[in-house]
Amino acid sequence: MPIKIDALTKVYSTAETKVTALAPTTLSFADHSFTTIVGKSGCGKTTLLRLLAGLEEATNGTVSFSTKKPEIGFVFQEPRLMPWLTVAENIAFAIRKGDLSTEKLPQLLDILGLSAFARSYPSELSGGMAQRTALGRTLFQNPDIILMDEPFGALDYFTRKGLQETLLDLFRLERKTIIFVTHDVEEAILLGERVLIMQKGAIIGDIPVKLTYPRDPAASEVLTLRRQILEGLESKNVKVVDQS
Amino acid sequence: MIRLRNNIILPLALLSAWLLVTKYELFSPYLLPSPQRTFTVFWQLFLDGTLTRHLSISLLRVLGGFFCSCLVALPLGILCGRSTRFHDFFWPVLEFLRHVPPLAAIPLIILWFGIDEASKLMIIFLASFFPLFLNTYGGIRNCDTKLLEVGSSLHFTTWQTARYIQLPAAVPSILVGLQLALGYSWRALIGAELIAASSGIGYMILDAEQMSRPDIVLVGIFCIGILGTLINRLFLKLTCKLLPWQGKAGDD
């Protein structure tokens, strides 16, 4: 198991109150798997992802990896591109760490459909192209694990569909471990091999999706899963799934 | 073309008003000389080399003071923006000095630096230091935390974050600081040249005032204004070259 989290907890404390963003959670993610995490806004999905990436410190619990120090890539909700760099320079931004080469840059630009915009600045890009560039930046880093925080959340239907296809192509090609957070149930089913349902800071459902790619959103299996997940999200009696 | 037309309407109107006022002698020529008289004096001063000599000396003083200011304000702004320890160490003194107008320090500056070039450079330095320091400091300090988080997600070191994210993000603010500092340097010039100077455009104006020559005073004022505007234009061109990514509209 490449990622194992044990009793991972995050509590935000203010002068007056304490808010539990992530209740003690024990979970593992298989190697080369595509897991989606779905839940309503404020349910703790992003917190879980940020704890995995080391962008926040856990109040309690641990995150461990099979390899000593895996390379983790993070795709944020917004593209967060450096406005002073061109598309190509933004994608190759990780090269500033000094241990990467630009050889695969043209190939990556081609895969992401950005070759014609390599010299454009972020202010000249559409939302979809900017998010493609952000995805390219993470892929260029060649991470073992890719964490994605609602990366397509702000995009229109067609752009989102196009990017989902690109992501699935890349997943099938490179088989990275991907953990993808979304609030869109359909997106979670179409992309993930496993869907985790979150509510009030806890994992309340763990559903394997044994369907081949590409998946048809109108297929009966997808619709059944959709109903099942929605029921889970709307249930008031939260039963926490513990994988320990 | 329309912009150029709009740009020259007000100067032309002011020039016409000046012509009319002097033609009908609404003010004494000793108080307000005519545009023709001013231009003639300008041409004489230009031909005999007086104007060029004073202007070049003043320009050297402005650039010298501005350069010294850059040497100190830029690194100090970056250091204070990056490190809370540096900030806490320097801030009380800088905050105190910020509120002291350079002209108020002239007596002490003369006492410490004499009446040579050093005292003039010091006044220009003091006038241009704070706009540059504060803009550099603000640019580094107010770097978008979302961009900094990208650095964290890529496991950048502190040095890499400063070099590849904070510093480039602060460039627009630093350029505004440089532009303001250059403007302040010109303003401080007259103050600097009040100190027992025997050359420079400020001295020329002061000398003309004592000789009751308002035409030369006007020539000096116009020269400072025009030269300042030209330098600012050059600076804006340079800014456009350095920030090609700014001002490009998105198509989304």
C-alpha cells in the first residue's frame, strides 16, 4: 500500500470554538489506483488532501508511504499559474528545483493541446487552458502520487469533459496513484476506480467502481452508483467506515 | 491620434492664456515674463552652454542619489519583507525616519556632510529611499499565498521560493517604487541645491530669483518638468519591456 493514513485528525482552533475538519480517519490507497473523494462543501475533502500533501499539519495521526519520500504533485482548485511566466515556463516551473530536464516539455504540451499556446501568458488563456497548464505543471514534476482538489470545479461542462478525458488517458498511460476530490457525484463515478464518500469530516462510504473506461454517464450501472452515493450523502445517520 | 489631441488641449489652452495675460500686461513683466521672452532666454542659455551645464550636473546628482537609494532600499526591502526578524529589527528606526521630511534634516546634513556633493546626494537619497523601500517591502510581503503554496507543493526550499516566486511577484510593485523614487528625487533636487550650491538647475533658479530674473526661473522650472516627464516616459517603456505579461486581456 503506497499511502496509509492512521487516525489522521485535523481540528481548527479559534479563541472561542474548535472545529473538527477531519475526524480520526484510518484509510489506505492502493498503488496505481484512481480514488475519488466526493462530499458536500465543507465536509473535509480538501483538508484530507492537504494533509496528505503535507500542506497542513495534522492535529493527530500519521500519513505513511511505502517508499521513503514519494514525489507528490498537487493540482489546486484554481490554476495558480505564475502570471509572469509563459505556458511552457509554467509547466516547466518545477525544473527550478534543478533535478528535471525540459526534454518531455514538447510532448506534454502536445498531450495537453497547448502547443500553440506555449508562449502565451496566463492572462491570455481561457479557464480550461489555464487548468490544463496547471495539470501539465504537476505532470512535468513526474510525481508518484497526484492529488487533485476539485480541479475542474469552475469549468463549463464541455471543457470539464475534455479535461476528464485527458486525465483518464494520462492515467491509463502512466498509472500514477491519483486521489481526486470533487463535489460532483457523476464526475466521481466516471473517473474513480473507488469512490470515498465524506460527510462532516468523516469517510462514511467506500464504494468500488468496477466499470471499464470510458464510462457512459447514462449507463444503468453508473446511475445505480449515483443513486447509492447520493443516498449516502443525504443520510442523516452517519456511520463511519473504518479500514483499520 | 485622439489621445494625442486630448493630451495637447490643456497645455495649448494654458499657453494661450499666458500669451494673452502677458500681451495685455495684466501682470507686470517682472512678475510674469511673456512666453516669447522666456523662449528667447531659454535659447540664449542653451546656446552659451549654461543650461546644458546646469542640467547635466543636476541630472548626475539625481541619478547618483537615486542609485545610492536603490543600492540600500532594494536589498533592505527584500530582507524586511522576507524575514520577520529583520523587519522587527529595522522597522522602528525606519518608521521614525519615514516621518522626517528630508528638508527638515538639511541643517544636520550640512553639519555632517559639509556643503559639497555628499550633502546633496544625501538629501536625494533620503527623499527617494522610502517610496522604493516601502514598495519593495510591500511587494515581497504581499505575495499571493496561493502562489507560495504552489512552491510548497513543489517542495521548494526557502531560497527557491524567494527567488522564483516572491521576487518575480514583487517586480511590478518594485517598479512602481522605482518610478515614485525617481519623481521624488527630482523634487528633492531643488532642496539639495539650496545648500550652498554653485551649479545645477536648482542653483540657477535660486540665482535668478536673487537677480530678479523670473524669465530664467521659468526656464529652470520648464526644464525640470520636461526632463522629469521624459525620464518617466523612458521608465514606463522599460517597465513595459520588463512586464510583458501585464495588461494582456484574457479571452475567457
